[in-house]
Amino acid sequence: MASPLRSLVYDDSRYQKAFHLFLECSSEHQCMQDFIHKILPEILAGIGDGKSHLNVIGVGSGDVLLAQKSDLDYITFNWNKMTSAEFEDQWKSKQTPKKADFIHMIQMLYYVKDVEATIRFFQSLLDKHGKLLIILVSGESGWGKLWKTFRTQLCMCEISQCVTTADVKSFLDSEKLKYKSYALPSQMDITECFTEGDEKGELLLDFLTETDHFSRTASPQLKADVLKLLRDPACSLESNGRVIFNNTLEVIIVDATT
């Protein structure tokens, strides 16, 4: 019998609502901005090997915010509105010799079919001294515990929506690729998830489980088990009557192949 659960990615309107609510309730963007401003500059200082300009590829980047920036005239952008797999096919068909000094893949590996093949391809595009930056939820976060426990029930989409940095590091280790990792502590207030019928809580539960209308479509047992784990110290802590979910991210910086 087919599962009644449907991935949230197939309901874009509800996904967008859940995602924006997630950003309101979490410190995700703040922890990434702190890393970009405080740690990333030192990492980038070692790339380029004295070049006057750098070739950068942003995988999963958007152009919406570009119009709000007035100080980027010195940067040349070439937007490719296509999937990662389509970009790879195009690159290979053109036999492009150009290499990249820096490639960033921020919170995008959840949306590819083959995480390992995607990393392998983009790492192959790095020039000497180049770096590949990957940001995902940490395998030690509440997400990691949730997906490890309920992967077979919740991760049914053809894309890799339940991938964590633990999966990525396992692959990199197996390939003997050099990398460094940085934990980005982050939290999310999920208190409303435990109030039956709360609209905000329902949206957050959808986002946490990657399931469209999880409370309506999940079996009573699965819903109870998920809520129990979300409140468990393995995933969250309780403070001043609020349930705070471990939303820790991790940055992985992969070196070019020597």
C-alpha cells in the first residue's frame, strides 16, 4: 500500500510558508552570516594563487537579492537557471576547460538525486588551491537524530532531502579527500508544535518532517513518536517553558584534488 505521506517539496506554496516561518523561529541565517563575516575571509585568502580576479560558482544561488545591492558593479554575473544535473550536463557537453577558484553549495544538496556524484563533479571543477564550501544541517543536530530515526517513513522523495554533513563526511573519507569542518550552533523554537491544531506548529512540523500536512496524513503512532523524539534531549532542550530544537549546521570546506 502506498504511503499517505507526501513530500512538502511538491506543495511549493506551503513549503514557502513553512520555510519563512522556520527562518523567523531559528537563528540559521545569523549563524551563517557570522561564519561568512568572521571565518570565511581567512579561508578565501589562500585561494586564487595571486590572480587578479577569481572565478566563483554558486550552486543553488538566487538572483532576487542582487537588485538590492548597489556595490557589485565590479563583479560579472552569469546566471544559469537550471538544476545542478542540467548544469553538469551542459558543462560536460561544452567541454569547458575553465576552472573555479571557489564553489559554494549552501543548503542545496537536499535537492539533488545523487549527493556523492554532485560533490564529485563540482570538486573536479576546482583550480589549484580552489575550495568547495558545503553547508548542511549537522549529523549531530536534532535534524540528524530525527532523520536517522524516521528515514524510512519520512524520506521517501527521489531527492536527497534527509542528507546531513555526517553523510557527506563519510563519503569524503571514503574518497580520501581533504577537508575541514566548522560547526555553526543554531537553535529553533518549536514550542507550538506540541499544541494540537496550532497553525504555526503545524507548519513547523511540516518543515521538520518534510511532509505536506504531516499532522493530518501521518498515522497517530508516527505522529506521537515524532513529537516524542522532538522533545527528547537528543533533539531539543526546554527553557522557560519553551522547547528549543538543536538546529546546528556544519560547514565543510573541501580542497582541490592535488
